Amino acid sequence: MLSYPVFLNIFLGLAIILLFIFYQRKVDDFKKAREEIEAVLEIRTKAKTRELEELAESLEEKVKERTRELQERVRELERFHKLTVGRELKLIELKKELKKIKEELEKFKQGS
């Protein structure tokens, strides 16, 4: 029969082996879980990156379109400004000419 200390050593040895096996399984489980989480995170990161790239492209197109619209509006305003300034200058010129004609008419009336 085994003596108490030998039995205790065998029991403790078996307990240590069982604990090691249990620990190793848990470590393996944690590694597997970590790998799965990393894979999911990588997939999500790629999806979000792709989504952000698509949004950036969309925004760039919107900016280009808005820039074209604003440039056209500026051209319209410049044409309008040119027309109105030209019209005002023509009116000033006509007023001077009208004033000159009135003065000549007054001179003519006074001379007759």
C-alpha cells in the first residue's frame, strides 16, 4: 500500500496535470476567441473604410457640382453687372447729350 506522502504527491501531481490541461484549454479558447474578434473587427474596419471612401467620393462630386453651379452664377452676375453698368453709362451719356440739346435749344430760342 502507498504511504500517505506518496499518495499525496501522486494526487497533487495529477491535480497539477489536470489544472494544466484545463488551463491550456482555456488559453486555447481565449486565443480562438481573440482570433475571431480580430477577424470580425478587420471585416468591420474594411467595411467602414470602404463606406468612408464612398462618402468622400460622393462629397467630392457634390463639391465639384456646386463649384460648377457657383461659377455659372458668378458668370451670370458678371453679365448682369456689365449690362447694368453699361446701361447706366449710356444713360449718363444720353443725359449729357439731352442737356446739351436743351442748351442749344435755349440759345436758338433766345437768338430768334
